[in-house]
Amino acid sequence: MLKNTFHSLAVILVIAAAFLPQPAGAAEVDTERLLRRMTPSLAIVKETPIQDEMYFDAYYEPSDILQGNRTGHWSEETATYGYTHDKVRGYGSVTRYERFSNRDFTANLGAYFSFPDSYVHSEIGAGWYRDYIYNFLVLNEYGHKLYKSVYWQMGYNFRSYATGNTHIAYPGLTYYFGDSYLSANYGAIWIEGRGTGNFGNLRGDFAITDFLHLYSGVAVGQWLYDIYGLAPSKEFGYILSVGLNVKIYKGINARVGYSYSMEDPKFIKRSLSFGLSAKF
């Protein structure tokens, strides 16, 4: 039943992407969201099956922006619903983006499939009322145990924009220890007709106590935001992030974070982030 539901929703997303109105402005790669999600949680790679667990996650990120001589606000709001059965973790999410006066929306469907010593992650998505977001997205990742608690990963992200297509490939390594992890990824961004950019991404999630986790990350490279549509050598920047994840009650977690981003020639983003997740 779950498989049929996800298949039907996937067909709707594909049809919607084809017929919704096209954006008038330039597209942006918007790699930041992908960077936050490159490392799967320990629950994905562990081999213990979970029977019939539902989960919900809410995420909100308000940001202050300096773009050239322009200042203003961005925001991101995402609601994710999921269901885990045995070793399959399916999910669907809806996101509302606001950048200055523009509001864009995306809907995504995906699933993690856990196997002995490996996992597969696939996702599709579509956008509407698009000013800068993608028309259609496809993501595929494969990870395999390299040695004990060390996993290697290979990911591919495709985004179709009205102004062209973007391809991102990102191999990486993740070391899981206890309830913590440390991961490192290299990424190559190819925008059709514009060339190739590169970035590196280092992230960590560290268990301080049984109920408190510290997470942090740093990404450095080209086209992390692609605000001005310039050559990759002229759009170099970095993203620094840090936050806390607190277990409030059994199955309920809250998190709060801060990030600072910069990209040449003149773009600065300061963000707070808030999240709440529940399993039941």
C-alpha cells in the first residue's frame, strides 16, 4: 500500500513539473540545502529493522541577507512526514521559500533503503510558483561500509531549471562512533553551458550527553548560492554552521542553530534555524 501511494504521488509531481508556469528570473543552484542532508543518520545505516514507525519534522530558517547593495530577508519552512517499515524509510516534504518578495514552493518524495552493510537513497521533487527554484529534481545516493564504522558514499543530484540543467556529484566518507558521526564530502557542480565548480563539505554530529547533541559544519567552494550567475572562479564562498539538538521527551527532539554564509562578489547570509521532530 505504501509503495503504491508513493508511486501515485511521484506521477503527480512529474505531471505538475511539466505544466506549472515557468520562472522569469535567473535560476540559482541553491546547494546549501543539499549540504545539510548529505550524511544519513545512524538509524539509516544500522541493521536493526524498525516496524511501523511514523515521524514528523518541522524546520524553519529566517535569514538576514546582504546582496550587493540590497538588504532584506529570506526564509525557508519545511514540513516532512515519513513512515518506516522494516528497513525502508519513506518520506514526503513540502517547502516554502521566501527570498525578498518572491515565494517559491517545492514538494519532494523519497526513501532510504537499508541493506546489510549498505544503503540506497532516492528522491524526486518538483517546484511551483518558481522564481529561482528548480522545475524538477532527481537525487540518488549509494553508501557502503568500507571498514567497521566507516562508510563511503556516492551521490548524484540533478536539477532542471528554466535556464538550464545542473548536475552535482558528491563522493564522501562518514565515520560513525557511538551516537556521533564525522563526514567529509567533495562535490563537483556542472551547470550546462557554464562550466564546472567545486566544493568541500565537512560535517559532524557529536553526542554530548544522552539527551544533548552538538552539530556543526563548514563548506567551502564555488557556486554554493550562484546569486549573480557568474563564472565559478568569481563566485567563491563558504558556509559555517553550528547548533544543538535536544531530546525533550521519548521520541521528541528540538534543535536550534546558527549559520553564516558568504559568497563573492558580495553576498552575505546570516541565519537562525529551528526544528522539531517526533516519532510515534
